Amino acid sequence: MIKKWLSYRERDLLKRDMNPEEVEEVSAMARRIAAIILLGPALDANYQAVKKSTYKWPE
């Protein structure tokens, strides 16, 4: 995702450097992706806990 976003902002294509807002946006994207990756184990554990405690509907 970031690689594609950056490819549209190459200097040869835009004929300019990225502006501060664009740099801030790509940094924010990287932080959001890192946060999701770091949350992975906790989300997986939560899913397993919820899965074990689901209500068993009568047949």
C-alpha cells in the first residue's frame, strides 16, 4: 500500500519533492500499519477467548 502510494509521488512524475503534508501522511500510514501488526497477537488471543465462550444453541 505504501509502496504504491509513494510510486504516485515520485519526483520524476510530480516534477517536485513531496510536500510536508505528504510526508506526514506516509508516516501516519506506516504508524497505523505497525500498530495493526503489533495488535495482531492480542486480537488473535481475544478471538480465541470469545470463540471458546460462545453460546451453544440447542439443536
